[in-house]
Amino acid sequence: MQVGERVFEQIQESDARPKLMIATRVFGASGQPWMWRQVVGLQGFRKELLCWERQNAGTQPTTDVREHVLPGKLAPYHNDGRWLYRSRAIFNGSFYAAIGEERTRLKQLFDKDRPDVILCNFGDIAMRLLPTAREAGIPLVAYFHGDFSFIRNRWYRWSLYRCLHDFAAIVVVTDAERQWLREHGAPEDKIHYIPCGAPTDVFRPVPERSDDLVRFVMVSRLSEEKGCDVSIRAFSEVAKQNPKVRLGIFGDGVERENLGELVKRLGLVDKVTFHGFIDELSLAKKLPLHDIFIQHSRIKEGSPVSIVEAMSCALPVVATTIGGITDQIATGQNGYLVSEGDIDGMIAAMQRLASDPVLRKQLGAVGRERAVACHDAAKQTRRLGELVMDVTRMSSMKRQDALAS
């Protein structure tokens, strides 16, 4: 053991705060600054981080958090190797449970560090750690982030049924997830609705611009499920009616080349700008310079932080009725919602906002108020911390009662 680690352990041992281990597949991903805010923002704990991959340590540092990066990759979920994994994992309580060497490492880590509580981001990671945590007597909080698209997978669904009653608490980011859990037997008092939110003190409106351009904006991973192609096609139709519209696209992904070709075919090269990925602070400066936020998510979505960022900048939003978006946007109040694939509805909403600056301002103001009141990242992190602390206290009381008896 190195000197620095030994000193860190001595400090931890002398600290009376409960020890919280936060687990996730990847930590520090460029598109998930909300997770970094969660880890550094949770207060009142000695914090440790468990992940399988650590990214961007320079831009997402954790100065007071001990980090554990497990070697190797997570077991296969999609290729042929998944069948062998499932046949072995089932004996541990679910098809997603850690097995073999990985489970041994987890057991050694839990025995050595003795966390008082574990917070798992994403359902598959929660199910992966649950058997080992349960064996060690450590309460586990499962945080679902729109994972419920996996419910279509019968292996995931069956495994989740087996685990629901063993989670110390279940956190969801959408009301649809909360309702599904209720209907499928999760104890009501274990379910907590806590969307991630955005830093509303960082994402703020700016004074109105003097030019007469109407700037649409997308902030998204450029992947098929985000429906970027639909948004671009809808923008193309709006541009035919209003030559002063522009579209800025922030983000990167596997569909970047295809979307670039689509922009060329539609004759929009002079109206659409791909900015690529930029960091959160840079985005906070660029986003409020636009007028209308658009996102045509397909199939799956959690509680998009990018939409809250837009709301926080007082931008009206046009999006789909997918996942937690319906918890964020109310049609006619702070934006407009359309069904997935309804390009005509999206065009109509975009045209209406593009032609009415007063309406844009009204809806944007409501969005800002709603973001601050219901989706502020600092407030949500405090709520999460209070829940995890309650779980820790309840677990401690149960252990004391068991010893007393």
C-alpha cells in the first residue's frame, strides 16, 4: 500500500460520517456530467467510487473520493457469450449478477472497505452488485435513469422482478418508471422520484439579441434513438417558410456522417452548423444564444438533462412524448410535445414558435421557472443525499436491533 493510500485510510477511519460507495459502469463520460455532479455534490458521507471504466479524470476530478476501477469489461449483454454468462449468473439471483472472478473482487472490496450503503447508477449495475452486497449485509439503492427500455428484454424483466424487494430503495427519473414499478410489485415506500436536473445557476438566460435570425438548437448524442434526422427534416420544412431560421447542433456520435450527408441533400449547408461536442461550461455560454430547443427522441429516454438545460436558459422546447420528457414539458406552457414520428406535428410547433417571438418569450419564462423549482441539480442532489442517509440510518438501526436481540 502506498503512503498516500495509507494516510487516506487513516483519515477515513477517524471520520464518523457513513461511508457511501457509488457504483456505475463508466464514470466521467463526456455526455454524463450529471453523474460527476452527483458524486462530488453528495454531502455528509465518506465517498468511494466503483466503476469498470474511468474517463476524463482531468475535467471531472474527484478530490475527496477514493476510486476503484475494476479490471476487465462487464460481461456480455448482447453477443453469444451472454448465454454462458446467464446460465452461470442465474444461481446468484438474476441473469445480471456478478459471477466468478468479478464477484470475488467485489466481495474482497466490500469486506475490506465496508461501505455503509451502496448507490448504483442504472438498473443493470444494481442487479449486478445486489447478491454480493446482500451477502455482505450492505443496503443497496438502485437508481434507474430511463433504463426501462430494457423491460422489453425478458431476461432483464425477470431479473428485475427477482431483485425489486431486495433493493433498500429505488430511485427513478420518470413518472412512467415509478408507475411501472408500482404495478409490478415494488413496495410503494421504496420508490422515489428524483430526476437528475441541471445547474440552473450556470445555465441562465441572456439579454435578447439584436439580429432578426431565429436560431433552433439541438444538444444530443448523434445516434439513431435521438431522432436527429427527424429534427433536421422538420427544420428543412420550416426553413422553406422562413429563410431567417438557423439550426445549431451540439454533440457527436455514430450518426454524425449520415446527418451531415442529410444536411447536404436537403440544401441546408448554409443554415445548419455542426459544433461537435463541447464541455458543459462552454455549452452554458452558447445555449442561451439560441431561441428554440428541439429533440425528437425515439423509443427510449430517461429525463434528458439537455432539455432542463434549455429550460433553464428560458428556451421553449419542442420534443416527443417519450420517457421523462412528459414530466419536463407541458404543451402550451413551456413548449410543445408531439408523438414519436409525427414530423408534421413537429413542423407545426416549430413554425408557430419561429413566427411568434412573444410566445417564445412567454413559454421560455415558464420553462425557466419550472427548471429552477423542479429540476435544479443541487436541489435534486440534496434530495438524493437525504434518501441515502435515511437508508443508512435504517440499516444501522436494524443491525443494532439484531445485536440487542
